[in-house]
Amino acid sequence: MSGASIEDLQSQIGYQFAAPQLLLEALTHSSHAQESGLGSRDYEKLEFLGDAVLNFLVSVHLAETFPDYEEGNLSRARARLVATDHLAIAAARLRLGEFLRLGRGEEKSGGRSKINLQVDALEALIAALYRDGGLEAARKFIEKFIIPENLTDQKDELVSTDFKSALQEFLQADRGAPAEYRVVEERGPEHQKVFTVEAMVEDVPPARGSGVSKKSAEQQAARAMLERLGKRE
């Protein structure tokens, strides 16, 4: 585990497992399980359960925090908080890549730095907490590491449509290849910059969007691409 121990991780999250094997399972990639030959289990089943627990507890928190929100707003807010981009921040904060148990091939290919592996392990960790300490253990972890402290200050951003995710879902269903983004222009002084970004999809002319940050410009470019593809959000 790259010199990192499960004791270090337990200290970070503020939870001591009664069944440490659950934590080990949550950190075990299929490549390690296959190479070990000891019948060890990988995190895939825990990941499946963790995804469900995460969605449930985030839903409960949002419903309690924003009692006046309609279902559509709650759904958009939840989608933001369980999106890969957002979960990757929590995984990086916990340095989960350092704790992964990888096979030799996955280790050599840079598996520790792969965002999808870190996010998978994060969801598996949530399931491990649930199975070891119940919903309360999972809830405390999610509220500490995944739900922003200033959640109410972000309510407008949370309920706005995530065009990048919408485009990705559409492309996965229709073409398979994800969109790529590149900054094509930056203008204005450092404290008032405006970015222009192109969204690029195979066999489709690029679509442009502008914003005061790269993220907002990417959102607008994704929105323009969705319109170009005939899927309006």
C-alpha cells in the first residue's frame, strides 16, 4: 500500500473498524485480489453498496437542509454531490490512492493516480463504514468529507443543470467516447479573466462557451454541444 497503513487511514477519517478486513476489502483492487491467489475479495461489491448508501444519505441531508426544494432541484443537487468530479476531491483529500492494494501491473500503470480507482474505493469505503458501524458511521463520514460545510451558500450552483455530466451521459449512451475540453482564449486582466473553451466530440464541429472560470466556460461549451447534438437541457 505504498507505505501507507490502514491505521493511518482510520486516524484520518476518525473511525476505528471493529472488522478491519472490511476496510482492507474496500481498498483492494481486482488486480491485487487476482494476483494474491489467497481468495481475497476486491472492492467491487462494496462499491455497489456504497453507491446506494451515498445516494440515500445525501438525499436525506438535502431534503432536511432544503425542505422547500422541489424534487427536480433535489435531484440536481444530489447529482452534483455524487458526481465523479466532486467525489474525486474527497478521495484526494484522504489520499486514497496511497492506500490502494493494487496488482503489479496496475501499480506500474499508475493505478494509484487514477481518479476512477480512487472514487471506486471511496464508495467502497462508505459501504465498509456502513457494514461495520451502520448508517450513523457512514453518515458522519459523508457529512465530514463529501457534503460541503457551506452547503447553503452553494444552493444556486447545486441546482443549476450540470451540462458536462448531461453531455457525458448522452455520449456514453450514443457514442461511447467522452467529450474533450480545451481552453482556446483567455482575455482580460488577471482578476477579471474571461475564458473561452471548446468542447470537442468525435465527428462533430467544436462548440464554444465562455465564462469567468474554466469550469463555467466548460459548462457553457457542453451546453452548446448538447444543443448542437439536438439534445436540449
